Amino acid sequence: MIAPAEPTAKAAPAFVEVQKCVMPEGDAVYSDGPCPEGASASTLRLPRNLHAAARL
């Protein structure tokens, strides 16, 4: 009988989520936390390894 394989370390996700905050003045700020009050927020999913994504 073959023993089950040990669980391996969890792989890092291929993407990271970043908040794009557009301020009332129109300036955009990127953050890994919540946007300031009054800013318009949207979530961006960016590849974790930008160098690898540039080769696609």
C-alpha cells in the first residue's frame, strides 16, 4: 500500500488585488487598503509577477 502524499505548502495566488481610488479632484491613487472617504473605489486584479505577464 502506498502512503498518501504529504500536503505541500500552499502556492501564492497568481493575482494580487489592488484598490484604485479616484479622488474628487480626479487624481488616481493605488492602495492595498481601503480608499479614503469621498474617493471612488474599484478593485484591480494584477498579476503577481509583472515581469512574467509582460512576456505574454
